Amino acid sequence: MPDNRFAAIAHGIARATALAACATLLTALPAEAVIEELTQAGYRLKQEHGFLPNQYFLVFEPVV
């Protein structure tokens, strides 16, 4: 079976800085919302990385 993964990288609302707040709030999606939606779509969170400033990096894999 192939090792399929899905990654989501985005600005989180809680992590928005004052300078980027206006632009970020227009497009920001909380990590919790992404996790919930992808869980309902048949994926599970495999990894969460914190090396990107003011962003989240989530890696999902399909539930088999």
C-alpha cells in the first residue's frame, strides 16, 4: 500500500501577529478546524511541526 499523506500549512488565528492580523484574519483557519474536517473526511493527524513562525504545519494520513 502506498504511503499517502496530506499536509496543511497555514496561518492560525491565535498565532497571527499584529502586523499581519488584517490579512491573516481574512484567510486564517484554526488548526483545530482543519483537524476536525480532515478527521471527518477519513484522515488522522500523523505529525504536527512547529518550526514555521506564526503558522501551523499538519501532516495527515488516511485511516485504513
